[in-house]
Amino acid sequence: MRKVGPRELTLSAIAKEAGVTAAVLVQRFGSKRALLLSLFEEAANGTNKFMTELAKQHASPLATLFAYADCMAGMAASPAALARNLAYLQVDMTDPDFHKPLVKQARATRTGFRRLVEAAAEAGELSRSVNSAQLARAIEATLNGSMLTWAFYQQGAASTWIRIDLRTLLAPYLPRR
């Protein structure tokens, strides 16, 4: 999936990467669609665990939030990589079966952002008066929008572009020192 978009993705290519035959994948999943649905559902179900593991790897809630931003930037390693990811997103948004795990993953991610904002406020990294639900939604919008606008301008690395936008969003909530 990192190499080709949804139209170009074949069971034989997936099988080759996995070191099995296409027949094994057909036997296990039945079709490319079923395999992708299984993969997307697994990703959606793993969002909380991903956020928890990411937090364990970083010294603070804000560091975790920036690490998440870096993960998102990985989807935009190049304009072509982002275009491939957007092609999969198009499927997620237009096919009701794929939309369900997309929404599930988005909700879990926003909940993760809210927890990070609350933890950052508790740790003194952000103002204690921050509305965590509103800021979590704004973080979600900023990260997604920033990745897309980076693709428009293609100035510097996506990770730098996204981090600047995230810092700008968070600046009013940082404690005065």
C-alpha cells in the first residue's frame, strides 16, 4: 500500500510482499476488498494501543503529540506518497463499509488527543483552563490540513511544516514563563 494506490494494488503483489501465494490470501480473506477491510478494521481497533505505546516512548504529553505529528508526516514522505494515501482515503470516504473503520479510528485518535491535552494541562505544559475537547478537535484539523497544504506548497519537509502549524496552534495555550 505504501508503493501503489488502491487501483494498482493486487493480491499477488500483497502475497509477494508477505511471502505467501495469492491463493493463500484468497483462502484466508476471499478478496482484496475483504483483506483491506480487515486491515483497516485492525488499524481502527489498534488506535488506542498505538497512542498508549507512543506516550510510553516520550517524556511528556506534548512530546507525544509532536511524535504523533511526525508519524502523520510519514504519510507525506513525498507528494506521491501522500497522493497514494489520499487515494485510499477516497475509498474510505465513499464506501460505507470502509467508512466505518475510518470513523472509528478518527474518534479514537481525537480521544487520544484529548487525553494528551488533559495530561499536558495537568503536567503544566498547557494552560489548565484549556478546553480539551475543542483543542483536540483543532489539533485533528490542524494535522490533517497541514499535511494537505504541505502537498500544495511542497516547501521543506512535511514533518517540519506540520510541526510549525502544531506549534502555532498550541502557542496560546502554553504557560507564560
